[in-house]
Amino acid sequence: MNIILLGPPGAGKGTQAEVLTKKLFVPHISTGDMFRAAISNGTALGVEAKAYMDKGQLVPDAITVGIIRDRIAQNDCKGGFLLDGFPRTVVQAEALDELLEKLGMNIDAVLNFSVPLDKLIVRLTGRRMCRGCGTIYHQLYHAPQKEGICDSCGSELYQRSDDKEETVKNRLSVYEAQTAPLIDYYEAKGLLKTINGDQPINEVMKALGAALGQEW
Ligand code: AP5
Ligand code: MG
Ligand code: ZN
């Protein structure tokens, strides 16, 4: 299955992708994670991406489409993929359609997470990430057993540099202006399935399963 996770910052895309990737046996492709990996590796891509990410702005379409073109062409995507955080503009969505057409592939479903704005701010400012394995936590909603330490690998937890309140507000307005139009884009193609993301993590997982015709 080829799936897109769509939704504002903090909606729970990454959290659900951690589980979906295992249930569906498809790779989890997060452009945000790819940019963060490039930043920590100190590559030219990382340096360029960081300047935009720190301001809560989108990395230019040409760069982002380029990394997705390379990633989707890899062998592990032949049996399906889970896109998280891409596409994020109409230009990216059109580029993806073109790319998939050339590869003889298509999108099966676009899972759109709906969460009220005030909840998104609380989720983002309370998020903590594992430096070792990338597991996503939250100070209140998904706390590790030992404060500041990852349950899965024992590494230290950190706060994403774009999760400070000022940057969070920019990211949310960038979402409204540039990404929310994709809801209509995919609705018009008959691919959109909107999920109530404002419920406990397990319930969201069940709702995603139901949207995909699975019982989890
Ligand atoms: P990216 O990393 O994709 O960030 P984002 O889209 O802003 O989304 P987040 O990762 O913040 O949220 P999420 O939906 O994954 O939520 P999560 O599961 O972590 O992008 C970062 C930056 O990279 C962008 O700003 C841009 O600069 C650049 N970029 C990336 N892709 C790009 C593209 N295509 N084009 C251009 N630029 C691009 O959950 C959030 C918190 O809530 C966690 O603490 C979690 O524990 C908690 N939580 C999750 N679910 C629940 C629940 N059901 N109930 C309570 N708490 C929950
Ligand atoms: Mg994410
Ligand atoms: Zn970890």
C-alpha cells in the first residue's frame, strides 16, 4: 500500500507511523526525519535545510522533491511506502503524481489527521525525542518511564529546536497557508480519509486501521 499521512505539525503523524510501518511492512519516509539526519551529519543539504526549519518555514520544493525522487526509487519502496510530511505544497503533490506515474505506481490513501489548534500547541511544546532511536514521547501524553531517558534504547531525550513556542506558531500558520490546500487536492481525487486525531494514541491507531479496512 502507498499511503500519505497528512496533517498539521503535532497531529501525530510520526507517532502513528512508528506503528503503521510495522503493521503494513512498508518503509516510513519522513522528509522531516531525513532533513534532521542531514543536519546531524553536517551535510550541505542539512546546512541548507536547517536555515528554513529553524524559522518554521518549508524547505524549497525543488530540494524536497529531489530527495523524495531518490528515496521512492529505492528497492524497499517497490512493495509500498508510508509518506509522512510529504507532500506539503500543491507543487510537491503534483511532482509526486508525475513521479509515481513514471514509476507505474499510485497513491492508495491519504490519511488526514484532524486535531484542534490549541491541542497542537500543547503537543508540540511538550514533545521530546530520543537521540538514539528517534522514538517520540510527550511529557504528559506519552511520558517515558524514567524522565529524560528512552524506554526502548536508554538514550537521552531532547526537545526539537523547532518545538519552541514562537517557531511552533510559524509552523502552524505555514501549514494553514501552504499544506491545508492539499485536503481539497486529495479530496478531489477521491483519496482523502479524515481521521479524528484528537483521541488517545491507541484510538487513533484503530481509526486509521478502520480507514484502511483493517481491524487493529
Ligand atoms: P516534520 O518533522 O515533518 O514536522 P511536522 O510536519 O511539523 O510535524 P511534526 O513532526 O511536528 O508532528 P507529527 O504530526 O509527526 O506529530 P508527532 O507524532 O511527533 O518537519 C519539520 C520541518 O522540516 C518543517 O517545518 C520544514 O521546515 C521541513 N520539512 C519537512 N518536510 C518538508 C516538506 N515536504 N517540504 C518542505 N519542508 C519540509 O506528535 C507530536 C506530539 O504529540 C508528540 O509529543 C506525541 O507524543 C504527541 N501525540 C501524538 N499523538 C497523540 C495523541 N493521539 N494524543 C496525545 N498526544 C499525542
Ligand atoms: Mg513528525
Ligand atoms: Zn531510543
